[in-house]
Amino acid sequence: MPWVKTKLKLVSELIRPSTVLPALREEIDIRTADGLTLVGEVATPTSGDRSHAILCLHPLPTHGGMMDSHIYKKAANRLPYLADITVIRFNTRGTTSERGRSDGEFGSGIAEREDVIAAINFAYEKLKAKSLWVVGWSFGTDLALRYARDSRVAGLILLSPPLRFSEPADLQFWATDGRPITALIPEFDDYLQPAQARERFSVIPQIDLIPVEDGKHLWVGEPMVHRVLSEITRIVNPSRLPLPLEV
């Protein structure tokens, strides 16, 4: 009987909000200098280059922000596989998600200083991060600007910064420091729109302000998720662009 040559047809699937791609996922506990335990998760590429990492600082917990806020959850579900980026997420003090509740109570952006410092130390000392970018979203951008000053941090990525808790001195620090900062400013943001952002951030000469057409504060919808994750990849590991829409 003669051999019959056949071809396997590879079927691609669209990346959807529920898509979870392969990664090594591990629950973590971060201990702060003032004695609290913060719960979190790290998602690491299963193979290949593991030198790129982001630390995610979530939106305001009093308004529902947490480590599972959708951009960060989707980053953890996709970027280790698509972009060789390790994604570190955690709940700041008093914040609850599916992973659990971090010790303590909401600190109005002041006590969270200890959380950010502890998370950066954990990333370097426990996870052995090599190149770490701090990504803040909304309230998390204020935490990044105020407290992510550790000299080991490569730079900041700010999503929908409201500049609600940051002081002029915080912006001046980064202006003097000179490390790269990228800020994604939604066209229809509820708190800080592109024209205002250009004025408020003008003291930081090296900042890359990116107005996002049709964008809103919460980055709802797959096109916006893809845009945000693509911008993160462009900064952290550009060799993996463009991010696919199918797998």
C-alpha cells in the first residue's frame, strides 16, 4: 500500500479576554519592613530569555483596584509566552483579590511606600530579576513616581496617570534622575487628558508621553488591551514585537 502524504492544518485561535497562555505561575508572599505580608503572583516564561520583568502597581483599591485588575491579569496571562516578560503582581496593603488579602489597611498612598520598596527588593533578591521595569496604573502611577526610586529599576511605565497623590518634588526627582519614563495618556481619561498631561509632566525632559486615541482610563476592550501590552513590550523587550492577535 503506497504512503499517502498528508498535511496537518494548524488552527489558530483569536486571543480573547479569557485567554491564558503557558507560563510558570507561582504564588508569592512579600514581607514589608513594617511587618506586613502582601500576597501576589509571579508568571515567568516557561523557557527562553527570562531576563525581562515588570512589577505591576495596581489602581486604587478603594475603587476596586487590585492585582487582578484586567490589564495586569491579561499581562500575566499573555506576556510571559508572547514576549518573554516575567510579570510580578501583588496586592498592596489591605487589598483583596482572588489570591487573597494583603495584611494591613489602605494607607492613602503614604504607607504604601513600604509595599513598593518591599516588592522591588523581592523582585531582585528572591526572584533574581535582571532588568525590572515598574508599571503603574492610575493610583499605581503615583506609587511608582513617589517610591520606585531604587537605582536598580530600569525605568517607569505609567498607564492613565492621574497625578493625584504625587507632589512636584516627585516629578523633579525623575527629571534629575534621568531614567526613562513612558506615560500612556488616554484621549478621554477621567482625570488627566493629553493636553493636561503635557503641561503637568513638562518638568521631566526625558518622559515619552503617548496620547492614545479613543482611550479611556480603564483601557476597556481588546484593542486597548493589545495597545497597552504592545507598548509595554516595545519598552521592555522590543524584539518580540509585534504581539500576535492569534495563537
